[in-house]
Amino acid sequence: MNELEPVYVDDFEKIRQIIEQARQEAAYKVNETIISLYWNIGKFVSEKAQQDGWGRSTVKQLSQYILSKEPGIRGYSAQNIWRMKQFFETYQDKPELSTLLRANTWSNNLHIMSKTKTDEERAFYLKLASKEKYKARELERQIDSGYYERLLLSDGKAPSGIDHTENTGMIRDLYMLEFLNLPEPYKEFDLKQAILKNMKQFLLEFGRDFIFMGEEYHLQVGKNDYFVDLLFYHRELQCLVAIDLKIDDFKPEYLGKMEFYLEALDRDIRKPHENPSVGIILCKSKDEDVVEYALSRNMSSTMISEYRTKLISKEILQKKLEELYDAADESQNSQQC
């Protein structure tokens, strides 16, 4: 490619900035439409709950009806519709927050609604996320780190080291992509989905006792929503098998989070006659592939040995993970060329 003549570079950059500004404005308008839509659905369901006694079972039927009438539509699971109801009920008496709610993505609103305790804290994070253009992952990190509490303790002085990440586009919010029926333009997300899709097929073919139960399997603990990448049932072991894929190096907290998932599965999903659930953590980084099993602390050594014998070995999973990563990465690179 020939180098641009210096005399034109500034002019070309101005055009690029005009394009970027229009792109951002379009993203914000779409986001405002989504939040208004979810607000109106939440208001309708909330009023029906009060007037006609609508509960979770009715909302589940509503979700099934919508999905049957609009094949392929996403974002209208029973859980998400119920969240719309909670969203409306949380802010119906807070008209002063209306603009901030629509300035944040649905993912951001869900994090703030489920992880904060007071109106003041919710308003704080709504303003922060809007000002700093936080994506869901960045906002979640701030909330989990107790930024609001630390700010109060510091007499109003913001803690040092706050990550003012440049906004890379609200359009990457998952709920917006579902609303627009667009493919996720985030390479890591595409890569992860490609690996999970093929890993699911591999387990069903290689591990004859694996039965697929769900993708992005929803768990609700208290007011918080969690999602397991893949959930299987192992016929011979008679237990649930949760799989979580990380596109980075293994971290100890991944094991703790998986153990949390297993406790939720055993408490809410497992049948009385079934054995404790087991988790498989797949970490795919550029330098090393790591496969870790998470087992219940209450298991006997005999049961642990049986699980390790009848599940697919770490070595095989690690090798397959490497193959799937290379294939998915090569496929993405070829599409971008």
C-alpha cells in the first residue's frame, strides 16, 4: 500500500472522525431504543403481576410465545423478561435517572441493578459508566472492587489507578447485537464461541456418555445472574458437568468461581439421586493451554478417582483445545483478509 501524502493525511483523518462520530451516534440511538423497549415491557409485566397475578411461570409462557412467533429472535428469555420487570420496578419512582438509564447499555444496567444496594450507589455507577463509556466488563470490575465504598472512605477523592479505558464502541454490547441481529464484532467473543461450538460436538462424539443440556446455561443466585458456558449430563457418573472457557491464562479465581457454579448446580438443578456436579475449566492462552477439574470438596477419594477415570482425560482435552483454537483463529484471520 502506498504511503499517503502528508498534505492529505489531516483531511482524511477528519473524514474518518466524522464516520466514527456518526457510528457512535447511531449506537447510542439504538441503545436508547432498546432501553425504552425493555422499560415498556417491564412496565407491562409489572402491572400484570399486580393486577392479574402474573408470576415466573406466566413470564416463561410469554417468552415461549415470543420465540415461537419470532423465530431466531434473541434477548427475550424468561430470565431477561423478568429482569425487565425488575428494572422498571427499581427505577419507576426515579424519573431523575431516566436519561442515565438510557445512556447505559442493558448489560451495564443489569450489573448496576443486581450488584448495588442503595439508590445513591446506583446513581453513582450510572453516572460513572456513562461518563467513562464503560463496557460491561469494565463496569463490573469497578463494582466488584468496591469503587463506590472506597470513594466514600477517601473523603471524596477518587482512588488512583482508575482505568479510563477508551470507548471502543457501545455497539459491542451483547444485547444490542441480539436486538440488531448482528454478528459480534469482538474477536475474542467470536473465537470463544467457535471453540465452544466445536468442543460441544467433540464431547458428544468422543464421550459417548455426555448429554448436552445447554449453552450459556443460566443460574440465578439471589438477585445475580450467572451463565455456564456449556452444561452436560454424564450418564455413567450420573452427574452434571459444567464447562467454562477462558481465552487467557489460568487464574486461581477461575477455580473458585467454578466451585461457586457447582454449589448452585447441586442446590438448584441436581436431582436427589444424582451425584455431585463436576466442573472443567479450559484456559486457552497463546503460551499455554490449561485444563483443570473442579470437584466437590465433600467427595470421597474413591469417588474422585472414579470421576477422573470416566471423564475425558486432561491430556486429550488439552490437545483438542489447542486444535480447536488454531482452527478457529485461522478461520477468523482468513475472514479478515
